[in-house]
Amino acid sequence: MPEVDEKVMSFVEGILKKDPDIELEELFEATKKFKRSIGSLTRRQFNARYPLQVKRRRALAEKGSAPRKKKASTSTPRKPRRSIQSSTSSPRDAIRQVFLQFATHIAAAEERKDLVKVLANVDRYVDDVLRNVPQD
């Protein structure tokens, strides 16, 4: 998997915090001025490696901190579902995270050999999903 420069990640995060509506091209150019080696990436690679990750983390943080609305109670109680989307959403969120991580690794693959490495480790992602599936 391609390496992520934490200084660049912090830089991108700071810019997106100040101006969340900044165009990708402007952000890419500013980041290239901050760190020249970023210029070796394509816009797509840069976007997958930095801005999308910052936005994803922010969205997950906002989702986790937002208060959940309670449903109005009905006259007849329902049986709880026996699936991943049961009363607690933590297994679902954990599985969703595994899929997002898998997609992120695929999107960050720069060359065919990087993609092959990600796909060769598909069993690791399957194991992560299975660890989060409730056992009956």
C-alpha cells in the first residue's frame, strides 16, 4: 500500500478545515508547494490518499458524535432483528469500516502490482468482517 506522509495529511486537513469547498486542483497545487514530492502523484492518487481520507475521518467523527434520534414507540412491540443491523450498530459500523478500508486501498493502488497486492490480501478483509459478525 502506498505510504501516507503525515505532515502532508495535516497540511491538507488544515486547508480543508479553513476552506471545505476548495477545488481539488487548488488544494493539489497548494500541497505541491508545501511538499514537492506530491507533484509525482496524479490528481486522482493525491485525492484518494489525502483529501478523501480527511473527509472520511471527519464524516465518521461527525456521525459518531451526533445524537441518535429515538423512534416513536408503536403499540405492539417488535421482535429484534437477528442480523448485523440489530439494535446495536457497532458490528455493522465495524464491517462498513472494513469495506471502506478495502475500497481505500484499491483506490490508492498506483500500479497494477499494488492492486494485485491488495487483492491478494482479500482474506484479511474477509477475516476482519467475520470477526465482526455476531455469533448465534
